[in-house]
Amino acid sequence: MRKFFQIALAVLLISFVYEADAQISRRSVKKNNRKMSSYRGRKSWFGKEKRYNMLGLSVSALNYYGDLSPKPTRFSTDISFTRPALGLVFAHRFGPRYALTGSFMYGTLKGSDSESADQGDTSNGVYRYQRNLSFRNRIKELSVVASFDLFPNSATYISRVKWTPYAFLGAAAMLHNPQAIAPAEDLKGNPLPDAGKWVDLKPLGTEGQNAQLLASDANSGIKDYKKLQVAIPFGIGVRFKINEIFDFSIETGFRYLFTDYIDDVSSNYVDLGVFGNDELAKAMSYRSNEIATPTTTYTARDGQSYAVLSGYGSEMNDNVRGSKNQKDIYMVTTLKITYILGKSMLRAKFR
């Protein structure tokens, strides 16, 4: 009998706990339903309901502005050299107008005198065409930018505005490595082992970075450039709400660089004799002989004679290879789709 009462008491206790839990669950569901039906969002500037995370993908078009642009003007570029870039995006929205976005982008910049310069432009196009330099640079960029929306998002992610213009500004770390295709022959007419291959330009020191220059040389004191550079991204965009969890953005911006060597061109030509026995460095430093007939010959510091086009390929203050007065820049035009992360949405919704 005692055992029977113990079993009965246990059954009653279990039933009581189950019923209590069920009542609590029903009350909780009703409470949440009331919250969901009446929720309009808090009015605080940085309310938690306005904060959420986003993950996205981007496709961009890169355009280069620098010493190998078609014209010497600041915003001259060759649209035919537009190159694609792909990116990953993670963003956090802090409030109704502000967001912080971290991105990784990989793409290519490209320029070529012989393909871009206008030979009929006697003021500068002929010079640029006869200079005959070219490059490509595969960019790896990691950036963090802050953006400001014109139209505020005053409630939850679900009721965010259908579209809004925005502006952005930030900082980026950029890893670059300018390259060019080696010609078939060196300056003496001998075959080059690297003919037709893309070769790294930085190790060659094409403007005398690796040589012992004289104090009187135009490039005296020149320093080697770094592959890792800092850039300032800035620009504007427009974001559209596709549905409750997807946004689509179009933005255009620039990267202001603190280097003039994104194209490996910045200063003056150097005496070809400073390269010693490095025939590849000589051939990549001076390339006018590939498309023009030499007009003068000089004896270089290594004791050898070089036939060059007058104004190119020799040490003189007027023999400019590039313009060191302006840093290089590149433009990034981006299409981006972002997904609002579900976990963040649920937390914002039920708090």
C-alpha cells in the first residue's frame, strides 16, 4: 500500500509540473505574439532593434588613373582596360543611419602606353606612345569603411527603408605587385630568357632603386617602394531593399594611394649602365626601341654604348619617365548583395 501511494504521489507531481510548464509556455507564446503584433520599434538613437549584421558578395569594375593613363590629366583613364574584381563583405549596422563594413577584394589594374595613348596628340600623346611602358597589377585589398545613410532606418530590419543613398569613408591595406610582359630581345638584340612572360617589376628597380646613383642624378636618393600600401577608400552609393533579408547596393568610389608606383612608373629615366649585367632590368626600364627607331647613341657608365630614342632611356633631368607630383589612384564601381543574418534578426525582434 505504501508503495502504491508513493507511485501515485510521483504521478501527481509529474502531472503538476507538466501542466505548470504548459501554462507558462502558453503565456509566453501569447506574450510574444502580443509583442510581435504591437511592436513598432524603440525611438532610441542606437536602440538594439536597429542593430544587425550583414554578410554579402560583391562584383566590381576597376579603373586605373596614373602615369600610364592616356592623357596627363588627373582623371584620364582607358575604359577598355576596365578589369573585374570579386569581394566578400561583412557589415554591422549600429543605428538608423550608421554602419561599419569590412571587405576583402581581389582584382586587377592594367595600363599600356601603346594601346591607350593618342599618337595624334602632339602635346603629349606622341610622347606617351613612344614611351611604350605597360603594366598589370593584381590587387588584394582589405578595407574597413564607415557609411552614412541619407534616409534613416527608424525601426527594425523588417521595416527598413526601401532605398537610400549613402556615403562612405574608411581605410584599407593593399597588397600589390606590378608586372609587365618581357620583350623578345634585350637592348643588344639578344633573346631574353623571360621573353613573353609576365615578370615582377619591383625587384628590377627600373628607376634605379637598386643602383648606386650619383648625387647629380635626377633620381638621386630614390627609395624602393613597398608592396604593402595604405589607401583611403571613399565614395557614394545607393542601397535597395529586395525583401526582408536581402539588400542590393550600387556604389562608386576611389582609392587614394600613398604611392606612385602602382604602375612601377614615377620618376626619371636612369643611365642604362647602372643596371650592370641585368639585361632584363634594362629592357623593362626602357622600351621605346620596340616601337620606334633610335635617334641617338651614348656611352653609359658601364662602358657600353646604347642606341636610344632621344629624350628616353638616358640620364637627364628632362628625360622624364613619369610624374612624381601626383600619387596613383584607382576607381572601384561595385554591385553588392547582402544578406541579413538570421540570428541577429531574432535577437533584435524579441527583445
